[in-house]
Amino acid sequence: MSIETAILQEKFQSEHEKAVVNILYTSSWLHHVNASRLKPFAITPEQFNVLRILRGSHPKPMMLNDIACRMIDKSSNATRLVEKLRQKTMVDRKQCENNRRQVDISITQKGLLILKEIDQLESEFIQTLKNLSKDEAAQLNSLLDKLRG
């Protein structure tokens, strides 16, 4: 479906404006699809991102700032996200033995098991991009990298 049809707008001032609107619209659409697939696991896409970051570091704990630096959405409140996950017993927070001002954050067994369940459904989520060939997906990645560059 064209962006014009999706948002009921016939004209754009330029192809660049159309591209910006298209990227924002598509990002929102993809976020909604992602949130819907994570809902049965009672986590948000942002919490999922934190869990994946911690799994990548597992068994080594991470500091909050290091997690925040790796977040996809840089405006996410990493402190709040970690606290919500701690309340769900998916992450642990412990004061560092060597530096009492530092808090070490690690994923728990429950967090790892949730990610394992989600991983089994990953190919289903990737099918969201089924309209793109492998070459088109590579080209899209290259164009998005170029845009941010």
C-alpha cells in the first residue's frame, strides 16, 4: 500500500518530505506489530530491547549507562525499564562489590526463558518484511545507514 493511500494524502511537497513521512509511518507500523507480538509475554518492545542487550552480555552484568547506550530508542528511560523488569523478576540489580556506587544489572533465568520463547517466534515476526527480497532488504539497510550517516 502506498503512503498516499495509507494516510489519505494525495501530494507531498517533495520526494524527500514523502520519504520522511513514509519512514515515520513505517516505523510506527513496525513498532505496533512488534508490540502486538510481545504482548502475550507481558513486555514492551523497549523492555524486550533491554532483555536482549543483557542476554548479549550474559553472564557478565552491565551498568545502566552501558545498557542505555545500546538501546534502539535513545529516548527510553532505561532506569524505569530495568525497574519494571526487576519487578517481573526478569532482571537482577546488585550493588557492585568493588565499587559501591555502581549497580550491576543482569538477566535472570526467567528473562532468558522468556527470550527463548520469543526467539521461537522470531521467523514469524521477520515475515513482516516478506514483501522484500534478500537483496532489497540489504539495499534498504544500506539506504537507512546512509540516511543516518
